[in-house]
Amino acid sequence: LSDKLLPEFWLAYINSAFVSWYVYNFVYARAIRTMDFYNFYIQQIPIPQKALEKSNQKEITSLVEKIHTAVQSNNYLSNVEKQAQVKEYERQIDHLVYELYGLTKDEITIVENSGER
């Protein structure tokens, strides 16, 4: 499966709001005493079939590249506009991940209002 997913897609996917919510509610909540992020836990995160399509990955990887460019600039830490743009790119990634799962507006609201991110 990992050979079908671009590294930049993986990076965005694992850091998306949905995956953070999912891991907190369905992996971490079931952990006993502690939870180290072992391969076993990563394998518990469902990957929708649509994510295997390169066209869906390309949209997300394009945003990852934009984020990378912005944060590598010399003035990123002092440039509020660049920081806001990165937040917007992250929001766009979250919504693309929601689309991969076919989440409804109500389901998106649950994820975004969970506060577990």
C-alpha cells in the first residue's frame, strides 16, 4: 500500500484533522496505559480507496509543496501573512481528506469541533 501513496500525500494525510480525530477517538482512546505510535497503530487508520488515485494525491501534494516553500522562506516566522496562508493550505488539505471519505457537513462539524487536534 505504501508504494501507492506519495510521501507528501502521506505527510499531509497523517497530519490532517480527520486522521488526528480518528486516531484520538479510535486508537488512543483504546490504548492501555500508554500509546506509542507503532506501525500497528498506523495500520489501524483506514485509507479510502479514492486516496490510491494519483489525481487525488496530486491535489494534496501540491498543497504540501506550497506549505514547504512558505515555511522554508527566511521570514516565515515573522511574516503573519505567510503563516495565515499556510493555515489556509492546511484547511484545504483537511477538506480534501474529508472528500476522500465522503464526509457530510455534519460529520465534518463533529471532527472540527472535537478539540482533539
